[in-house]
Amino acid sequence: MKKSHPIRRVVLATAATVSGVVLMLSLKPASDPNAQAAGAAPQQTVAGQESPQGGTSGTGSANGTIDGAVAQTQYGNVQVRLTVAGGKITKAEAIQAPKGGTSDQKTALSIPKLTQETVAAQSAQIDSVSGATYTSNGYKQSLQSALDKMKASAPAQGSSAGASQGSGSGSSGSGAGTGSGAAQAKTVTGSVAQTEYGPVQVRITVANGKITKAEAVQAPKGGLSDQKTALAIPKLNQEAVAAGSAQIDSVSGATYTSGGYKQSLQSALDQAGG
């Protein structure tokens, strides 16, 4: 029995060694999850870098082209296109203008001047070109429409982010943020249209996306202008409600007042989203 003790010791030592090796091997896989966890960190940083890329799309509206509404004149349609960069007009052009006969000459005479004045004034407050009154009025009407679209698109992006915070204060506006906002009537006043006989400004009441009332808060006054205003404005108001747009006929004998009315009306419609 005494001779067997050394053998037992060898066996026990061997068993202990084998057990130690097995334990060491079993510990190696435990380090792999740490390696995987370390590898997962770069994936989170990549995801964090993607969000700024999506945010840059909001600045795209500061640049681009905007087409105004088509303005109908007695000699043909006029439509203005603006190129905008950094919130400013860098180029103006007429993509539609009267053609045929003497209209070709008047268009060639007036459009270059009107586009130049547009870039210089950065507004629709530009002078009509002598000898091309109808084209000039149509141009300014379509130009005002494009300007209104440009102004309306700019604040829309900033307000979307704080829509939930501004819902309380927004209740004093058009009511679009409330559930019944679509059924509520709202009043919108168009921009002032300057004519050769005085300013014209239109105010409309809109409900359910339709014009329910139209009125001129400014119109030419004094002398013959009083008669022309009394003749034209009621007809223009009726046509605006009936048509639901600025595509209405001018009143004979009150061309300037009619042109200014339609220009301001289109401005109000653009602001109302119609």
C-alpha cells in the first residue's frame, strides 16, 4: 500500500492538471462577447452620423425655382418663374407670354424690363411697361403669386418642428391645428396691388377650402375712378366667389382696377392655400 501512494499522487496531479486545462479553455469563449460588444459600438456611431444627413434636406427650400399662377390677359396667358437662392430672387423669367401679331413685339419689349425690375425690386412692386399694360399686369399678378408661394414655404419648415409647442398660440390663427379647423372660416387679406389709378387690395373669407366672401378693402378713388370702382368691384367680388379662384374676367372699362383686383386676389388665395 505504501508503494502505491506515489502513483496515486501522480494520478491526482495529472487529473488536477487536466482539470486546470479544461477550466482555462472554458474561460476563452467568455471573452468573445466583450469583443462583440466592442464591435457593436461603431455601429451606434454610424447610426448617429446618419441623422444630420436627413436634417440637411430642410435647407433645400431656400434654393430652387417657383412658378407663379397663370394670369389670363386679353392677349394671352402670362406665367412667371422665379429662381431663388438664399431667400432672394436671382432670376425671373416669363415661361408664358402673349404671342402672335403685335403681341410678339410687346412681349419682346416688356418682358426683359419686367424681369430685370423683379430681380432689382425683389417684389411685385414694379412699374408697368408703357404700351404693354395687359402683359405687365398679368406679369405682376403671376409674380405676386410666386412671391407668396416663396414666403409661405419658408416658415412652414421652422414651424413644423414646434407644432406641438405652438398648438396653444396657434388657436388664434386659422384654426388648422384643431380638429374642427377645416370647417372654420378664416379671413385672408391679399397684398396691395399698385395700379396707375390707385392701390387695390382684396380680402376673402374661406371655409372648407372655398371662397365664401370677397371684398375690396382698397380700390381707386376720386373722379372717374369712383364710377369705375363702383362698377367693377361688385362684379369682381361675385366672380371671385363663383369661380373660387383668380381666373376671372376683367370688367370692361375698368381694366386697371380688374388687373389689380386679380393680382391681390391671387395673393390672398396663395396665403389661404387655395
